[in-house]
Amino acid sequence: MKLRGFEIISNYRNANISLPIRKTHYSAGYDISAAEDAVLLPAAVTVIATGLKAYMGSDEYLGIHIRSGLSIKNHLSLINGQGIIDADYYNNADNEGHILIAVYNHNSYNILISKGTRIAQGIFYKYLVTDGDVNNLVVTRTGGFGSTGK
């Protein structure tokens, strides 16, 4: 039985991308790389494809954090501070659960992110819920960014 991990989405199976790994025994994060080249325009958000999806327990989420070296050296940040990939995002009907990284370029010039550049770290977290929160929940997720606000 699979507990948690990453898979390559069908559109990227032949794109020669790698599954995320931890670099050291004590690393919390799994390094996530760009699945293709991306140009980050100045003072703008660019959504970078990873070609990945993640599966996990129903009481977990995958936190997406920009890699500190990339962020500090290039003046980049995630537009939402931390991305949250919910367990029911996996294999959703609209995009198969494709993890996309929304990066903001604080510079006045373009930044090139090459395919294979480690752009983010994914950390699996457990979370708690309040009493009685299941009464008004949507059963099936469809879509990506902002899909639960519809």
C-alpha cells in the first residue's frame, strides 16, 4: 500500500524528468525541479511546470517552499509564500494533480530557469480539523489554483 510519494503525470512521462528526492538523511524537503525551461519576467508571476503529482494520506498536505539558495541568489519568491497541495488534488479530473510552482521575480530583468533546475522543496505535513467540519464540505475536487473557492 502506497502511503505518500510522487509520480510523473501522463503528459510528462517521456520528458526525462526525475522524481523528487531528499538530498541528505536529515533533509525535510524533497527537491522539486522544473520540467521545462521557463523565463521569469520582471515584477511578474510565472507558473513553472513540474510534471509531477503527489499522493498522501487524507490527513496530510504537501507544503511547497521555494529553495532558499534560488530565492536569495536570484531575488525570487513564491507568490503565495507557501503552496499547499491537498490530498484530493491527486489525479483530479481537470489536470491530473499537476504540481505547478507560482514564482514571483522581484528583479527588473528576466531570469531563466532551465529544465532540471531545483526550484522548490516539498514537505509532507499532517494537519488537524475542527469538530463538525464535515457537514458543508464539497466531496470531489476539480481544478487547480483557487478550485475550492468556486
